[in-house]
Amino acid sequence: MGKLLIIADIDEKCFATPRGLELAAKLGQGAEVVAFTYAPLKRLNVSGREQEVIRNKLLEERRQVVQARIDKYRREGQKVSLRVVWEKHLNEWVNKHCADDRYLAVVKTGHRSESIVHEPTDWQLLREAPLPVLIVAEKKWYRTKPVLATLDLSTGSKQKRELNHKVLTAAKWLADTLEVGLELVAVVEVPTLLSDLDLVDPLAYFKDARESMQPNIEALARAHDLPESAFVCKRGPVGKVITSHAAEVRAQIVVMGTVGRKGLKARLIGNTAEKVLGHLKTDVLAIKP
């Protein structure tokens, strides 16, 4: 099992560093904290040598700040390394350096707003990072609040069926690690256009969809030693249903799969993880196929 890669926060109030170190300690794994800093020094009217001096000074200042934060939150005997990187594009660095099995997951504080033009790093990591991404909310973990796994039980796609297994495996592992309960939910979203035109009966559509999910439920229940009654199915828009169900069961972490669309298609359509991330006030662990 690899170590956690924790993206250091700029803001002292953010949670990625303490949360990541806490999770690494519970897992009995090491952690690497990476701190990014960058400034457009070429715009300055100074020599290359002076630019290098400024760059080194900024890197050292960043190192000292982040190291102090690590020292504040690390457990006794915990192995934590620090890397300070001069890099403007955080997601590109992560994609390049996380292609092997050195890291178990990326941990980053969430910044959850997006326009159609601007893509914050959260969304880019969800779409492109080659490993699980834990987007951290500004809340503490509690031993009384469960992990919620969201599943796509209506799919006939082999890739998505395999993703369901990966999501459930990760959610069970996380719940066991944190010593909390596990909740499961799947959503049936009735096509809005068909419903608005009265071309389908939403209740009948949901009933048929729920029946078609049964083979997937049975397969997952057998594979993960869970009762079929643990699989909750609800009707409605995916983002709203998952958000409301997470609040209902008081989940502190939501685990879900993400297909990682890119480019204009990602901006216009998005995927379930991104739709939900904008509304949830919990941590979100996104799992790739």
C-alpha cells in the first residue's frame, strides 16, 4: 500500500494537512506533503540571477510555513516528508508524478465553485488524476457519522460495474479504518424531458429501474458480504438526492465513482461526482475506473 500525497493548504484554516496526516496515521502509512508556490518572475525587470534569488527565497519561506504546520499535526513517530515545488499548474504536476503506485490517494482541501470557463484544481484533479482523490471539507471527523457509498446500479456497462466494486471496496475500507458505519445509496433519475412531456410515469419508471437493478444488487451483496437490504434506491436528480441522503444519514465522507470527462464535454455535461461535489458539505472520495 502506498503513502498519501497531501496537497498543502495556502490558508491556515484549511483542512487537507491535518486531515491527511490523521488518515495516514490511522492507516499506519507514511505521508508526503507537497507545497506549491509560483510567481511570474520573468515579468520583473531583474536579471536571471536575481530571479533565482527571489525564487529560492519564496520556496524557503513556503517550506518553513508548511513544515511548521506538519510539526503541529503529525503523530509521534509518523513518517512525513515535505516537498516544495515551483509549479503553476498543480494538476499537471500531480498527473505526472502519480502515475505509478507510490501513492494511495491525493488529499486536497475543497474549493467548490466553477464557471463554465474557469476550472478550479478540484475539478481538474477529479477528471484527470490517475488515483483516488479525497476532497476535504472544513469539518472534523466523528466516530458516530458513517461513510456513504454512492453506486450506479442501473448500469449494464462492464466498466461501471467494476467501478461499483471499487467504490464499495474503498468505502468499506474507509469505514473500517475510521471505525464508523457504512451506508449505500443508488439513484434513479427520471429523464426530465420525458417526464415534462408526460411520456413516462415517474413512479412506474422508478419501479422498472429498481427491478432492473436487482441483479447488480445481488452481485455486489455477495461479493462484499452485505445484506441486500443495505442497498437503498431513491428517485430524483442525482446531485440533489445524494446531497439530501448524505444529510439524512449524517454522512461525513461520500465515496463515489467518477468517469473523468475532459474538455468542453466536461464543462457542459460534467459527471456525477462533480454535480454532487458542488452541493455536499462533507468530504468526497472520488474513485476512478
